[in-house]
Amino acid sequence: MADTTTRTLEMVFKTGGGKEVTVAVKDPKDDLTLAEVQTVMETIIAKNIFSTTSGDLVSVVEAQIRQLAITELA
């Protein structure tokens, strides 16, 4: 059996249409800080990098790192 763990940074935004959109980044660096993530999220909003069917990204909702442990069965 092999065990693996994956990490994903999830940045959640509110759109102009009132919906939430998640932008996920695999394998974020280990020493990532909330301040760094907030700066990136604000930059994404300010530069209007992404567009969605429910409008532009207009505000930050939350950010989190999700860890998934996988154990393969032999």
C-alpha cells in the first residue's frame, strides 16, 4: 500500500451576480501566509483576471488549504 497526501489552495471569491467561485492551486508552498494569499486575491480582483457566467470577481470570501490523504489498496 502507498499513502500520498495532496494539498490544494482554494481561494473563494464572490461574483457580481452574487455567486461564489473557487480558484484552486495545487501544491502551494509550505510557508504560505494568509497575507500573501489575500494580496494575490485582491490582485486577481483588481486586474479582472477571470470572468464567470455570473459576472466579474468582486470580493474575497475566504481562503483555505485542503489536504487529501489517499491510501491505495493492494
